[in-house]
Amino acid sequence: MQIKPVLSALQKHRLAALLIVLEIALACAVLCNAGFLIASRLSAMQLVSGVDESSLGFIQLEGFDPKVANDLNARVVAGLGAMPGVQSVHVINSVPFGPQAGAFGVTLDQAGKQFRGVPELYLGDPGTPEALGLKLVAGRMPGAQDYQSVVEGYLPASSNVLITRTFAQRLWPGEDALGKTFWTGKNQFRVIGVVANLSVQQYDEEGERGAQWTVFVPTKSGPPLAGTYLIRADPQALDRVMVEARTVLARIAPDAVFDHQQSDTLPVLRERFFATDRAMAGLLVGVIVALLGVTALGIVGLTSFWVAQRRKQIGIRRAIGATRGDILRYFQTENFLIVSFGIVLGVVAAIAINLLLMKVFEVPRLPLHYLPIGALALWLLGQLAVLGPALRAAAVPPVVATRNV
Amino acid sequence: MFGYYLDLALRSLRRNRVLTALMVLAIAVGIGAAMTTLTVMHILSGNPLPGRSAQLFYAQVDGDPMPHGGNHREPPDMLDYQSATDLWTAHRADRQALIVDSQLKATAPQSNKPALMLTMLATTTDFFPMFAVPFQYGGAWTAQDDTQRARVAVISANLNDKLFGGENSVGRTLRLRDSDVRIVGVLKPWRPAPQFYTVAGGRFANGDTAGYFGRPEDVFVPFRSALEINDGAFQPFNCWGQPSAPGHLQNAPCNWIGLWVELGSHAKVAAYREFLDHYAQQQKALGRFQHAETRLRDLMGWLDFNHAVPRNARLQTWLAFAFLGICLFNTVGLLLAKFLRRAGEFGVRRALGASRRAVFAQCVAEAALIGFIGGVGGWLLSLLGLWLVRRQPTPYADLAHLDGGMFFLTFALAVVVSVLAGALPALRASRVPPALQLKVL
């Protein structure tokens, strides 16, 4: 296929061709950036919590007198534990996707000089790591002697803790974390075990805190650790257990208020946590579909016009020996050229828009592989859109040439 | 003449229905997307107290002694107890209100409704007139109630409906944790957007500020009474040391209280700024403060500083306008195709004596008509879009409605956009040389 005659024909329709080029360029720029935003939302939703989500539920009670905390804990653990289908009940401060319960800045030294970030702390009573289903990769799980009471403030003065692999690397890059100590204020932590994953409660992609920056502090239940419970149940029974737990709690803990917002199964809490991400991804997908649709319609409209305008020329070409395939390929080549110009401009615009978004909205840099994918999508779209009008052009009979000359 | 052009436009639109439908659809979709996001932005970036906001100021001093990098540092978003009460008791402004939120359990002793967890706003009596809070029954408590730590409360319409079935509950008793308080006022439904008086910490929120658009508290209690009633349940904004008793922050090294002041004139604003600076200098001299920075931002300035418009909403607006741009290019292309196809017709008109301007006007009239029809479609689509927004899991979802101004803006935007889109093709059409076209006929 010769490109030169196509180009010189386009010269006659500079303005219309320029408009399509600009439309394709803008579509390419928006497509790449929106696609990247969708991908980053979807990848955020893949967050590994490190716990057996399908077996776990979280319950939060509020409004009780702190003086009765021990009594309340005993009543709830016994009462919920007796429900059919429940495997165990533990007092825990929060769960992944649950309310944010404790973020503490930590340092490697007691003097507080070597600051290493603000991880989230999980506090739980004996058996909690096993109930969560944490996977140990080094060291040991806390034994009965490691669970201590909180005397003052929120934490035991000194405790033997579990940390995640990621956070261990953060504290001591390339070293073995077992047996090492770190501090938050006057409270000391000694690492006895490293777990594969345990995600933070409310992960914020753009925050300073990494998704797995967590520490598990073995604690005996009692103030301030009260009113928040982890239920482990048979996955098939979990939904029923969480519903029935409300009636059981109304009976055994009438003095406390059941928090309907925060108390739910982990799969539900997870879904709710990502609801905005999912909604935004859905919206972006909708925009992309509408955008590609509008662009395709624009191409169809303009090519149809060109075909109608050039009926006579097509007829002449057919009369002097061009095949249907030649006519078809002519319009396909023309579209390919226009879309290619659009893509060249669009790639530049995509990078420019991304730079702008990076500045205004702090989104990350657009990975370069989005550009060829976006270009390919638009080439395909252009060829699909042009097919109808091009086939109509190919169907123009040579006899048209003999009329009206 | 305009009527004639409109008639021509209608005929022309009817002649090529598919092309017309494509153009109307493109404009409708673009306008629908743009207006949906514009309406949301309009709601989110609106002034919650038009007319009064310029007289309301948020006062900040810096009670946090921790050293931070940089020469110029922002004071924390809230005040420590000592600074807050010092500034409030000085009564240097026309009106002043302390603000702190906390959670507590509430029951209505006479009813058998289950206990509720509520957010209680601890504030002072000026809060109600300052922020033009509307009352349905009763009114605010008195200044005397503030100083005497009276056990009184104002409740929201929502709570009044829940506990008392919407009756006049003034004089009835509400149990807040272990204290009985007498209801002195019931608010009308009140939904400032954002809930501006508790806005703080926006610069640490990474753009996720949808929470500012939640509903106001359900119960309002005099500041000092509230600190006693809900002792042990107060959350700090930030601390520079561990509080000795969790939830009791009166002597704790923490910032946790907001202070709003009303200042009626520029002179008063200047005087108050000076007062704040003087206070900070004095506290620094006494050794309680390390930093003498102060701030006094007006309401809109404070919202702006906190980036109150959520980033998702701003991103969606950008996206919608890029989309409208694509629809616009599309329409320009299609109009160009349409007008140039009728070159013969325009040639005849020109040959019969129509001026270039007349042909131009005819084409623009046609574009405007397409814009208007597209505007109707865009209006319907933006109603659909706002319905979708209302189904989103965001706190401001219930606010997303099209108001009168935005309704007219929809049509104005549609017509302006399509006239702009039509201008270039119309110009080309009006330049059609009559002779050349007539030769072909």
C-alpha cells in the first residue's frame, strides 16, 4: 500500500484530520492515565492481611464502665465462646481493616534518637496469634509467660513481641531480627518471632506507614484492652455467628453498646475498607468505555462523510482497475496514519498529564508500558471503527464513475 | 431571521438523523459527566456560612515544645487545655467558642429505647449564634451555665426523632454516661457542608478528607460540664508525651481543643492577632512555649488550608473535563463534516445574495440547537450521575443534588460548548466560494 497518495488526500482535509488527531491524542492521554489509576486501585485492593480472613470476625462494644472491663471481658469471652460453630474468642485491640487502635513511633535506642517509623501495634490475649492464623517464619510464638498485664498507659513496660518480615527488614536491614530490641518511649520490645504478614488496620497508600508495619504485643486482657473481640469460627458458620452474637451480647452485656459499624466479619470489613477504591475504579472504567465509544463514533461519523464525499473518486479508481480490497485498505491505511499521529501527540500528552497529576494529586509516575498498551488499544479501536464505512466504500460500484461526469 | 435559521437548522437536523444523534449524544455525555462532577465540587467547595464566614476565625498558638525541622513551622491544628482556656476566658473577641468532640453512651431514662453511642460536642454558648445554628424548640444555654458547669444539653433533630419521636423534648432528661442532663434546646435539621467547625488535620490526611462532610454531633453540652461528664474518653489531636491518665487531658501534654472567634471588623481582627502574638510571646517568656508562631485564619482560609475538598472529587472533575474536551473535538469534527457536505447548498445561498455572516449565523444557530438538545440530554445524564454519586459510600453522598443555579449552568454550558464547537466549521462553511459550487451543480 502506498502511503503517499493517502497523505496527499489527507492534505485536502487538514482541519477534519487534525480534529480526529487531537481527539485521538486526548483519548490516548486520558486512557493511559485512567488505566494506570485503575490498576493502582486494583493492586491496592490485593493487600495481603496475613490472617485467616474467612474464619474471623471482629466485635466492638462501647459505653461500658472501664471499672467493669475485666468482668465484661470474662462474660463476653465465655458467652460468645459457648455459641455453636465458634472455635475461639480472644480479646484483641483491633484487626486488619478494623478501627485504628494504636500507632506508636518506635526507635532502636532507649534515648529515642534512632527513629524508625510509626508502626501499628496489635495487642491480644493468650492464643490470639494462633487464632489469627499468623504464619511464623522465624523464632517462636509467644508462650504463656510472655503475656503480661498493662500496669500504666497502653502497653506493658517490657514485652516479647512478634513483628512482620517487612518491618524486621525496616528496623534491621539485612540482619536477623530475633532477640533484638526496640523502644517506644519508655516501653521496650524484644523480638521473639517473625511472621510472614500482618497488615495494618487502616492502610493508607500515600501515608508514611508501610502496609505490613505491625507489631504483635502479647498482653493479658483487662483495661485498657477490653470491649474489642476476635471471633474465630468455622467459615460456613461465621455469618450466622456474627448475627446471633448480637442477641447473645444483648443478654450477657446489657451495659455495653454494640458498635454496628465496626463489628462484622473480616471479609465484610475488607470489602467496606476498599469500597471507595472499588467505586473509583468502577467510575474510571465507565469513563474509559464512554470515552472510547465517543471516539469510535467520531471516527465512524467522519469516515462516513469522507466515503460519501469521495464516492465518485472511488468509482473512478474501481473503474480503472482497483479491487475492492484496494479501496478497503486505502481507508484502513488512512485511519492507521491518522491514529498514529494522534498517538504520537497522545503519548506526549499522557506524560504531561501524569506529571501534572503527580504534582497536584501525588499519584506515582506512569510506568512506560502503559503507553504501548494505550496505543495498541487506540489502533484497534480505529480499525474497528473504520471497518464499517470502509466496507461501504469498497462496495461502491465502478459504474458510479460513469455518471455525472 | 433567527426563527428562519432555527427552522433551517431543524430541517437540516432531521435530514441526517444518525449524524445528529451522534452529535447530540456526544454533547449530552460530555455535559452529563462535567455537570455531575461540577455539582459535587460546587457542594464540596461551597461556603458553609455565606455572609458570616469572613467574620469567623480559627485561632492557633503553639503549645508543643518539641523541636521540628525548618525555620518556619505551622502551629498544631488544635490547642492544649491551658492555652484554650486562657484565650477563651480573655473574651477579647465579639464571640468565642471552644470545641472538642468525644464519644459517649446516651439513654433517655423515660423511654425504653436501647442505649446509643453518640458524639458529644463540648462547646460554649456562643457556638449557636456564631454559627447561626437553627433551633426548633428552646434555645442555647446561658453564659452562666458555661461557668457553673450546668448539666444541660442541646440535641439534634435526628436524636430528638430517635429518642422522643420528634416532640418538643425541652425540659426532659437525657442520661449521658452516668450524668442526667436537662434538654434546653432542640435543633432544626442542620447539615453544614463541610462540618467546618471540627475540621482539623487536613494536611496529614493525604487528600482523604471526605470525613469532613459527615453529620454534626447529636448532643451539645457546655464545655466544662462535658469534660466532667465524659472524663476519661477524650482523644488528643497530638501529644508530646504520654498522658498520665488515658482520656483525661486537662493537664496532659496534648493538643485537643479548637477555638473559634467572631471578629466584626478589620480593626478587631488586627487587635486579636496582636493579642494572640502577645499571648504566645508571654508564654514563651514564661518557658511554657518554645515557639511563638500564631495563626488566625478565617473560615474559608482554614478550610482551604485543610484541603477540605477531597482529592477523589477533584480528580473526577479533571477527568470529566478531559472527557468533555474529547466530546467537543468529536462534535467539531462531525459538524465540519456536516457543513462541508452541504457546500452546494451554501453556494446557492451565497449566489442568491446571502452574506458570509448570514451563512455563518445559520451554521452557528444549528450548532446551538444541537447544544440545547444535548443540554437536555446532559441534564438527564447528570441527574443519573448524581443518583450514582448518592449511592457511593462517601459521607457527602446525601448532599449530591442539582440546585437551580447548576440546572441553568447545564444548559448554558451545553450551548456555549456547542457554539464554540460550531464556530470553526461555520467559519469554513461561510468561506465556501459560491461560483465553484454552482459549477458542480
